[in-house]
Amino acid sequence: MFDFIAEMFSYNFIVRAFIVGTLVSLCAALLGVTLVLKRYSMIGDGLSHVGFGALAIAASLNLAPLEVAIPVIIIAAFLLLRLSENSKINGDAAIAIISSTALAVGVISVSVSGVNTDLNSYLFGSILATTKVDAIMCAILALIVISIFVLFYNNIFAVTFDETFSRATGLKTNIYNTVIALLTALTIVIGMRIMGTLLISALIIFPALSSMRICKKFKSVILCSGVLSLCCFFVGMCASYKLDTPTGASVVIVNAAVFLVFWLVEVIRTRIKRTD
């Protein structure tokens, strides 16, 4: 086992991917609980589709992918938040409109430009796509996300559980909803290279849902979600290396398996309580 791990980490690109993936997993776990509880989880999925469109346009114009994707996804996050809160269009419908349009724009951009780009690496992720520059930028963004979340933890907690009461007490809920949207956008950006635009949202949703099966307090759910996310990423990455499967898809499958186990534990525990 140790020889296998040593062999895997002898490659620089795997070390870079592991660092970025660990940070992404932690960011996704922190935000996932809040997004699921606020029923904003589909915003993460919508932003990932917007990310694909931004990456495709960047490739077509021969620009740095992250430099284009970061501002585009942040703007999209604010737009989706406003549409979900204030628009006459249903929130899910607004997300579907923006995400499907972004996907279409991305596909057409690559097709028209004639750039020899492997769309699968954008859609489903590629461990080989993580360059040293990407790793450094992703690490910086991840540390920003974690720092802001910890700094505003109490206010994010208040907005998550009772936004109406928080607003009545004078808390500027719009600001903290915007903070949540910004952190989600940054997490999507740093996770797209490894997980892919179609799979990154799973990293946000699965650990949170799994943790909620056995934990009931907000802090314990976040801690459990973080541990699960890190463990699932490591196991998924090892499985990807051993079986020669896509890293993003492998991580998602591990997360899905863990969710199934936790769901069964919850069902068994509930039945035991009923029989007592």
C-alpha cells in the first residue's frame, strides 16, 4: 500500500493535482452545507456550466483560461443570486437558462474557432491539465475562500438557518448572500481543472448530504463534510491512478458510494429507534 502511494506521488503532476484537489475538497465541503441548507445547490451546477463556456471562449481566443473564467463566473454568481431572489422567473428556471446557454456558447466557440481542444478535459476534468501556475493560483484562491468563510462564519451561519430573523436583527443578509455566491464562484473556478465543469457541483453536494444523514448540528455537519470530502478525494484519486479512470468521475463515484452507506446507516438507526 505504502509502495503504491509512494509511486503515485513520485509524479509532479499528481502532487500538484493532489494539493489543488485537497484545497478544492475543503472549500466545497465548507460551502456545500450552506448551499444545500439554503437550497442554492443548483447555483453551483449553473456556475460550473458557465465555467465551461468561459474556458471554451478563452481557448478559442488563445487566452489564459483562469484569467477569463474567474471574472465571468463571479459575475454569473451575482446574476444568478439576484435572479433567484428578485426575478419573476423561478430560480431553477433562471439557472437552467443561463447554464444551458453557457454550454451552447462554449461548444459553438470551440467549433467556430477551429481550435484543437479536447472538450472532455473541460467537461469531465483532467489531472494532467493542472500546471504549476494553475496550482499556485488555485492555492491562493482556496486560501482566500477558507479565510473568508472562517472570518464570517457566525454571520453565514445566521443567514443559512433563518435569513428573515437575521434581517430583522439588523444583519445585512444581502451582503452575506453575496459573500456566499462569491465563495461558490471561486470554488467552482479552482475545481474545474481537476473535476471538470460537469462534475464539480457533485463535490459540493455529496459530502454535505452524506454528513446530514448522521450529524444534526451545523458545526458537526461542516466538520464531518470536510473530513468526508478529503477522504473521498484521496480514495478517488488513488482509484483513478490504479484503474486508469478519469479523476473527477472516480471522485464522484466514491462520494456517491459514501452517501449510500451513510443513508443506509440513517435508515437502520431510525428503525432501531422506532423499535425501542
